[in-house]
Amino acid sequence: EAQVTQNPRYLITVTGKKLTVTCSQNMNHEYMSWYRQDPGLGLRQIYYSMNVEVTDKGDVPEGYKVSRKEKRNFPLILESPSPNQTSLYFCASSLDGVRAGTEAFFGQGTRLTVV
Amino acid sequence: TQLLEQSPQFLSIQEGENLTVYCNSSSVFSSLQWYRQEPGEGPVLLVTVVTGGEVKKLKRLTFQFGDARKDSSLHITAAQPGDTGLYLCAGRPNSGGSNYKLTFGKGTLLTVNP
């Protein structure tokens, strides 16, 4: 089954404790991205990756890091989480990031709470 | 500044009613997509429109892309409780260098009461 898998689904952590949210896709997609979803603000892109070893900032990259060492995996790293990073996070992948109408496939989300 | 403005933000209707959700922008888009998101899940693609003036139908849902490719609408006929969810429009602006990012509107939260 074609899917994007995020882990964990839920995470409560303390300020300053480094964490990683994993994302894996089995569709051989080139393009992957991370979004955060907040009430009243909608989905905002954090980082994206056009292919292996190619990443770039989205709209709200501060406080986050990503890596793309393999095509299927795109982990999101919070080196020193703060309470304002409490949010619902989604990983998405698509065949590419350029062609009109390319469908984005989303993971089920990770609800992160930083206390 | 929000690139894609959706309206209304919230909509609560009775089963059997019709409704229309709008997605507007001052920018031209190479394509617009509509996604539906249910609680606890990620958004799922409903439709993609790529040609100005295009109309697509998906059962009771009708999607339209504006002639100038700056806006889109989603019309639901005879809404059912199963249509409840967050409806998101998304698009890639038609300007060079911005094609990588899929931009989302803030969404319309639809509740259909039985």
C-alpha cells in the first residue's frame, strides 16, 4: 500500500530536549516536505526536499532541521524544542515538486506538545 | 499575507442542504487542488484543476477553476454527515522559482448535521 508513515503519532516533551520525528514514504517520490498546522494559521511549510541531499527552507524554518540522506526518509529534527513549536506536524511526499497537479500524499500527523 | 483566501472559515449546515466554498487569490496559479482532512488524519486529495474555466465533478461535489486561474470553488449538493471535514484549497503559484511549494489556504471547516 502506498503510504507516508510518520512516527511518533503523539509526543510530549520538555523544553530543550532534542527530538526527531521520522517520515518515510514507499512511493519512490522525489519531493518531500514538512508542514505544521496550527488553529487559525492553516498548513505552513517548514522545509522541503527536491531529492536526496537537496533541501530548502519553507515559510517557517526557524528552530527546525531536516536531512535527506535517502530518497524514502525525511526526518524533522528539533534541536532545542520550545513551547511555540507545540503543533500538529505533517510530512508529505509527491512525485515531484514542479509539475502542475502533482498530488501530495500526507502522513497521519504527529501531535507534538512542548512543555 | 495569505496567498490563498478561503471562505467561509466555518460552515454548519443540515443534511440535504447545498453549499459552496470559495478559494480566492490575487495570484495566478498553474493548478489548484482541493483536499479534505478528517480529524486525526492528514489531508487527502479530492481533485486537481489545471485549465482556466475547468469544471470537474466528483459525485455530489463540483469543482470549478476560475477563467483567470486565480480562484476556485467547491459546491456540494445535498450534503451528508459524511461530508463533514476540513476542506483545503492548495496551489502552486505560476511564477518562476515558486513552483516547488504547495501553498494552502487556511481551510473551511464543514459540519453537516443529521
